[in-house]
Amino acid sequence: MISAQQVQEHMEVIASDGTHVGTVDHMDGSSRIKLTKGDSDDGKHHLIPLDWVDHVDAHVHLTKNAADVHSQWSTMN
């Protein structure tokens, strides 16, 4: 299981299909990753559950493909 401490600011987040989906801004609590708004096409923060993380190395690797991530993530202003 992935712990919140493994996810660090400025890590690249990569979908299961190899697509870049964002950059970590910070952990929002212990169960959600907040992505930077500057790296987003719509200029907004997006949140993804820690449960979507497959593994962490130099990057955060997700279990979902980019289309699923974009359709299922939460959006903040």
C-alpha cells in the first residue's frame, strides 16, 4: 500500500498509459493528491485519490489511464 509520505511536492504524475496528467502540488490530507494548477490545461487544481496510485519512484504512477483520470478527478478553483 502506498503511504502519503511517499508522495512529494513537484513529482510528475503519470497515468497507466504513460501520459503525464499533472504535477504534485501537495497532499490534501492523507488520502488525496492535489495537483498544481499551473500544469493544468484549465488552470485549476485537481484532486486524485491516493488509492489510484500504483507505485511511487521518481514519479507517481497511477492505475488509471489518462482518459479515466481526467473524467474522474475532482476539480477545485
